[in-house]
Amino acid sequence: MTNTTNHELTLVLNGTGKTGRRVAERLTGRGVPVRVGSRSADIPFDWTDQTTWPAALDGVRAVYLAYAPDLAVPGAPEDVAAFCKAAVDAGVRRMVVLSGRGEKEAQDCEDIVRASGVEWTVVRAAWFFQNFNESDFAAYVSAGHLALPVGEVPEPFVDADDIADVAVAALTEDGHTGEIYELTGPRSLTFAEAMGEISELTGRQVAYSTMHPDEFAVALAEDGVPDEVIGLLTYLFTTLFDGRNATPSDGVRKALGREPRDFRDFIREAAATGAWTL
């Protein structure tokens, strides 16, 4: 592939998040000038404050668009449309958007990016491996019991490192414009099977149980999770885990010419770094 953006500034939105942090690190390692888009950055970016957008977009030619907290939340399409206009007006030529596999709301936002006039690539991701060790669910896994409003529905969990590798390729190389990459791991697992593999490879028993969505919401509230996050998680779990996303896809292979990372390899590495220890 031909490298096209090594000397141009790239804005990485949600640049301290699971994928954004990895994208920024990889771009920096390639010598690509990066501006991290976050509220705490030297040049702040805040999705809820459009007055921060012009400075964040100044001099930018490529954008990794990761919307926080999720493209399924109310108001996301309006924010994405406004941002795309601001980006095009600022001279942005290329945009890679992180999307959710099987999410209608996310795909509506994809359509906005595709119609914006930029060179676009869509990265539709399955549930991240790293949700088990880098988010609120890590504490439950560490405590030995994860309970979610999801039954025996398999999910082809994907590594955030694979997502970042695909995003960086799309940001820095030719040949990815106009592509929609559905990114998954190589095999599907139920949540119970995933906890079983963590138990097997770490020697620490982690149980899984299914709970009613109302019980799930109450439990999160008792743990101090904000109402808007509870509503989002409940919606995602009760909507997306109906089997629509159960089959693995070939997006990583299509984008990078290699196989995606397996969940068992992730477990071994995460455990070696001290994940899931109280």
C-alpha cells in the first residue's frame, strides 16, 4: 500500500479510549503527527461543546471518528453531521469511523460520514475483548462473577488492537477508501464460554449468569453507574444480543491480510499484566 498521510496531522477522537489510545500510539510510532481529541487534551475536544471543534480541527487532514459514549445514544446523528460539516470546512480529506456491528443507529451515522464528501472507511466492530479487563466489567470478572442480561447467544468478540491496526491502515494507506470492514475475532463464544476460558487459562474461577434487564439496571445503579450509562448498556444488551451478530466476519483478513487475534491469546496476555487481580 502507498502511504499517503505520514506528514499530515491526524485527529484521533476519543483519543484516550480503548481504541483511540491504541490508534494514537500506532500513528505516533509511524511518525504521523497526531492530535489527541479529548476534553483533557492541550487543545481540548468535547462532543458536547462545538466551540472546541475549530481549534481541534485546525490543520487536520485525517480523522479517526470515535463517538463517546456510543453512536446509539440520542443526538449522535446530529453531532456527527455537525462534526462532518466542520471537518470538511476545515479541510479534512479522510475519515475512519468506528461503528457498532448490527447497530441501526450507528449505521445511520455511517451514512452521514459517507455522504460528507471525505474519503471514508467504516470500521464496524464486535464486542471488544478489552471490555472484560479495561472497563466496568473488569471488576466483576476479578470478583469471580459476571452477570448480564444476555443468555446463550454467541458473540465473535474482537481485539481492540486489531481494530486499531485496521484503523491505522485506513488512515495512512491507499486502498481502504469506501470499504466497510466488519471486525470480529476468529470464533464466537457465549459470555458463559468466555468466562469459562478465562477460568481455564488463569486458574481463577469466574462464573457467568443471566439476569433480567431490570435486575441488571438495579445492580448497576447500586454500584454507582450513572443513569445514562445504565440506559445505554441495557439497550445494547437487550437489542444487539439476539443472534444478529453471532457469525464471525472476515474484516480483519480483508483489511490487513492476516487472521484476527484469538480470545485465548488475549486472556494469556491480560493475565500476565495483572488483569483480574483484586
